[in-house]
Amino acid sequence: MVGFWHRLGTKGKALYSATLSPPFSSPLTLPHIWVPTQTPNRPLSSGFHPVKTGATGQTRSAAEIMSGKPIAKDIKLRVAAEISRMKAAIGRLPGLAMVLVGYREDSHAYVHIKLKACNEVGIETSIVQLPQDCTQDRLIDVVSSFNSNPSVHGIIVQLPLPEHLDEETIINFVSPEKDVDGFHPLNMGNLALRGREPLFIPCAPKACIELLLRYRVEIIGKNAVVIGRSKIAGLSTSLLLQRHHATVSTLHSFTNNPEQIIRRADIVVSDVGIPNIVRCDWLMPGAVVVDMGTNSVKDPNSPRGFRTTGDVCYEEAIKVVSAITPVPGGVGPVVISMLLSNTLDSAKRAYGFT
């Protein structure tokens, strides 16, 4: 078991390089506990009751499906309305620049999704596509040009980069004021320090917290486990959960007996990129599960020849947990909406628009 878990370090991956901003009404302030961008309620139907984490007092027989689609739709509508107000007031629009290196199909697909979402809300976009053998100096030149362009308020370098490029050097070169992915050391460091406020929070963790808050999941004082510690999702999700006063354990490739730790968790967040690694006997009855994994699994019955699944065995977990995000349709749509929100916040800051 330990040996198998150890291999997560080389196999783990994350789908989205995106993020949740502070509350929509106060984009520049990150309190230690913030409310979601809308008064918490059930996004789908009126018969929802608050989800209580943990086994004690659990009375519900069926798991709540925490869909991200209605939440993402609501956030996008709010972003679009703010952009329209900005254009009418000062004649300006937010601008997002994306850099894509190489020919990975998944990276091209993710960039396409982001471009489409930006177009829907009125964010202007620029994209530079560079060849697989692009030099590091060339990539830095492109990022530098966006750093100095006043009409660009957000910069995304789509990850992962080809192996010959130093990912950390490139991320560090992005201006912290335009780092809408939230990966710059200044933003990550401020997120980690109590009393500090990052300019941007990574989109995937932001989406995770937004989902929990919208579905009224209790976080304060709860035991939370984050499986994975990537900068894209796992690490900053742990930091955000701590800001909400959860007791957080972060599991990684060197963790011994991970299933025993997970079994004690009220909230489980998974970000390792291995399909169905988390089984029902790893989960405490009544736990809340946020599945950030997105994996392609061969399926001859699917028209595409594969289907998308998460890190958690959904068919098993839904029988024991109190709430769970589906894959697809859970965290993913909210991640994209958080990218739009971060870009809008950056433009507001640049123009002094309130």
C-alpha cells in the first residue's frame, strides 16, 4: 500500500490552471473567513438543507450532489454585469493574455475553454502559441511584453511546460499584479501568512472553497484532508481551509497509511490525477468529498472511446458520503469562473474602478 501511494508523486497531475477570488462585493480584501459570492443556498432546488460534515447526527440517506454548473453560471453573470458597468463608465475592458507552448491536446483544450468563457463575459483576450522547442529566453520575452502592456490585466502561461523549460523561472517572471493564476511566490507567500492578503488566489482552490460555502458545508473546526500538494490545487487548498479554521492534513507521495488518515476526515479534497484511487472504505460515513481529479479512462461504450472520471470512486463514495462533487461538472466549471473573476479584479485594481 505504501509503495503504491509513493508512486503518486510521479503520476499526479491537475487539469486546471485556474482559481476563487475574495467575495465579489470586496475584491481586494481577503478576510480569514469570507462568505461566498452569493448568500449560501442550494443552487438547484429549494428543498436543500445544510450539509453537516461527519458521522455524528447524520440522518440523510442519499448524498448531496454538489454541482458546480449553477454556481459558475451565477458568477459569470455577475462578472459580465460588472464588465458592462466598467465599459459604460470608463470605456475600458479587462484583458487576459495566454501563452501556450507545444502541442499537448489537453493544454489546447483548456485554453480553448478559457477563451470561450472570456468571450462570453466580455474579457478581451490575446494568445501567443509557441513551438515545442521554444527557448526559455523567447518565452520570457513574450511574458515580458505582456507584463508591460497596460491593456493586459491577467497573464496565463499554460502548464505544464515542455521539460527543457524551467517552470518556476517562468512563473516567477509573471508580474504579481497580473498573476491571475495566483502562482507567483509573492501571492502564494501572502496566502500562507496570516494577516497578509494575496493579490490573487489560485482558481482551483478558490473554486473548492466556493463550492463548500455555497452548499453550506461546515468548515470551522472540522478535520479536512487534502490529497496532493501541487501548487495548482492541493497546496493552496490546504492554506484556504486553514483560513477557515479547519484542521488540515495534507497527504503526499511519502505519506504512510493514507487511508487511515482519510478515514478520519470530515472533508476530503483530492488532487492526485489517478482514477478511482480513493475507495469507499477510505471514507468516513457522512464525509463531504470535493474531487478535483480529472482523468481519462478507456471506455469502448463511449463515442469518444474514453470517459472522464475523478480521483474518487464515485459509484462507491456516493453510498457513504453526505455530499460529493461529480466529475465532470463539479469543481471544473467554477474554476473557469474564478479565472474570469480574478481578471476582472485585476482590471478594477489597474483602473481604480470600484
